[in-house]
Amino acid sequence: MAAATRLFSERGYDRTSVQEIVEAAGVTKGALYHYFGSKDDLLHEIYGRLLRLQQDRLDAYADADQPVEDRLRRAAADVVVTTIDNLDDARIFFRSMHQLSPEKQKQVRAERRRYHERFRDLVAEGQRDGVFNAATPPDLVVDYHFGSVHHLSAWYRPDGRLAPQEVADHLADLLLRALRP
């Protein structure tokens, strides 16, 4: 997985052969195909592992016994940090998702939708409770925040002046300021 992720991020999914992956990983094609039925399965798993991590963490934040503003802020910051911590995965996701088989694209979209809906539910809860301004539809709030998250792989550099948590705090603060009544 690590070799494929690095190669897909550097060269692109379509410009990376299975042979190059197995050579970089120091395994045989048989070993690769033992775990993954195809290159498409490998790409799908790269998406899946980041989505699962983020979903598990979002579920924990959303289910916590804390005020909705705290839960949303933690979730908003966490998706930034986990994206930066997995920047190659995110880069591959946005460059190559269209290259998955139609069935796997459908699965990924469903998983992403579940994540976005859970995040949206936190916004809607805060709006219903009067904690957040209800003028902006929750779906638009989610699109606003995730628009910035989705572009991290285009501009964030690990050797830049802001650490992952600093970027996360700034973006989470922007989101909460936009929601203040």
C-alpha cells in the first residue's frame, strides 16, 4: 500500500504499472494479487482507509457528550489534520477517483456522502438549538468547509510555515465564525 500510494501520488494512477508497484514494494505480482484482485482494488483501498479513519473519528466526536459547538469544531479540525497527515492519499483521491470502476466509484461516493451527512447533522443540530446561525443551509456550510479541505493537497507543504494543527485550528475557527448567530 505504501509503495502504491507513493507512486500514485508522484506519477499518477494511470501512469503507474503493477510491475512498478511490486518492484517498489519488493514483492511479487502474486503477493500483490493475493491481497488485491486488481490495481483498481488497490486504488479503492487507498481511498477506503482514509475515509474509514475519518468516519470513525467523526463518529466519536459527534457522539461525544459535549456541546455541539465543541463537537463540530473538533470534527472540523480533525478532517484537516487527518487529510494533511495523509496528503498523498488525498492527492490521489482527487486526481484519480474517476479512474475507479463505476461500482467502486458508487461505493466511494456513498461513503463520502455518509461522512458529509454526519458532519451536516452537527451543523443542523447547532442551528436547531440556536447555537449557530440558521441562515445558511447546512449542506452549503459543509460544502464551504470541505472545499478548503479538498484543496489542501494542492497547496499544503509539510515544510511550510504552518503545522497541520495550526491549519486545522484556523479553518475550524473560520467555520465557527461563519456560523455564529
